[in-house]
Amino acid sequence: MEFVGRGCVELIVITVHFTGLFTLLSRAIYRRANIIQECLRTKSMTAHQALQRENCSLIDYETDIVAWANEQAWLVRNKKFEFLDIEHIAEEIEDVGKIEQRELANRMVVLIAHLLKWQFQPECQSRSWQLTIRNQRKAISIHLKEVPSLKVKLDDVQWLEIIWGDAVYQASKETGLDNFPEICLWSVSDILSDGWLPSS
């Protein structure tokens, strides 16, 4: 009886032990399956990347910025904040602001260059120039509505001086003329006003 009792106890212990291992294994498989399913649902990462994420194998920013961005987006959506690449995320956010500023600057340069050509090369005035002027004004207006914080640039004297200098350079390059003034001739209001054209 003692042997039988001891055997029953051992059998129970073994059963409990394997039951515990099976439970832990099942939970691990379930967890991984949920991660993979969520990644495939959001299409922000592949299943392979999801498994890498489980092992904390992060994608390097310098190696593949697109894959890095997808991974960072996945981490944010899944609230894995402790794994975020904060320094590079901050750099990317700053770059977004710089891109928006460059777009405004580039459009202002093209617009002013065409206004300069219109005034100083009247014999070459064309429908094409008018369309470019109109389209740039419209694009700038839309851009300022989408990013209203950029409006302060229009009051920045130093920024406008740089824009004017770039516009003069572009107009000189396209026309061959070298008699453009170094100081801005018009107000920002006139430059952006629909229908306004400088007199020749």
C-alpha cells in the first residue's frame, strides 16, 4: 500500500508538472500568435519582424530607415514605448518641420522669380508665366492653411532676404539678365495677391 501510495503521489506530481509546462507553452504560443495577427492586420510589420520584436531585436535606424519607421509605428500603436528609438524619432519630427519650411521657401522663390521676369523681361511675358504665378500662389495659400505656423516666416525679414536673393539668382539664370535689384521691390501682400502683377 505504501508503494502504491507513493506511486500515485509521484504520478500526480508528474501530471501537475507537465500540465504546468503545457499551460506555459500554450500561453507563449498564443501570445506570439496574437502579435503576428496584429502585425498582419495593421500591415505595419511582417510576421518575421513581429517575432524579432518579441526577442527585442530592433531594426537599426542607419540600416533601413523605412523598416525602422514601420517598426517604430508598430511599437507606438502597441504601446511598447520602452523600446522606442526616442533620439531618432525626435530627429525625424524636426525634419518634418524643415520639409514644410523648404516647401514654402521653394514655392516663394519660384513665384518671385517669375514676377521678376514678368517685370524685367516684358517682351517674353506669356500665358505659361501667368499660370506658374497663379499656381504657386494657390499652392502657397493651401500650404499656409495646412501649416498655419509657417505664416510667421512671411514676417521674418532675414528669411525674406534669403528668398529674394534665391529668386534673383534663379531669374538671372533663366533670363541672362543681371539688372535685378538686390532689395525686395514688393510687399508680401502684393506677391501673394491673386491677379497682381508688377508693372513692366
